[in-house]
Amino acid sequence: MAAVATAAAMLCVSVVEAQTPAARSARPVLVLVCHDQSEPCKTWRTQWQPLFAGSPASKMIDLRTINTPTAKAMAQPAAWPADLRWLLDTFLMSQQGAWEEYETPRFFLLQNGSVTASTAGNNGWREYMWPTILDITNTKP
């Protein structure tokens, strides 16, 4: 069931207009949302983040990280920077955000002030977000 939910999450990409000028970066922005108790977040930070950081794509994308102490805190506006709270609002109003449990790490790709891709989990990163980033930056790992 979790695999079906992950696949559905990868296919349900919300495209919304950013509410703040700061969110309208000329460069793509990758927003990573994690919490301290998440083993998948720890895995991403130790295995995938170093590969991303060492790639040519990382030099073409701004990385914004939102880290909270618990999964529940991820849904609290106070945990989000003011210029990204519109993203939390958009997520919480989506079908993905309505789910009771939040799979982590969660990734949002912003381009020209819009959410162009969204997924969660290390499989979502490996199978969807990472290839999307390589595609939009026209780079290889």
C-alpha cells in the first residue's frame, strides 16, 4: 500500500503560483523537509545528499532545508521560513498533505515561483526527483 501511495504522490504534482517575491528565484529551488526522528532523512543526509552536493546539478539549484524535531512539527507554520509558508499551505491543502502520516524526506522543486515537482522518500528521490533535477539542469551525476 505504501508503494502505491508513493507512486500516487509522485504523479500528483501541484502547480501553484508562489505568493512571495522571494519564492520567485531565477534558479530552481529544491526544498527538503525532514524531521530529526526520521531514519529515511538520516539515510538521505548520509547517502544521497553528499552525491547531490558533489554533482554539477547542485551548483545550478538552490537547496533550502526545513528541519523539525518531529513529524507533527513539519505541519506547523512556525517551522517554515516566512517566504516558504505558501508552500506549506499549498501542500496541506493537497491530497498528499491530507494524509495522516508524512513520509520523509519530502522534496519540492520550485521553478519560476511554481511547484513543478514533489515527492517523498528516498525511493521518490532516486526514481523521480533526482532524474528530474538532472533533466532540468541538463547534467549527469
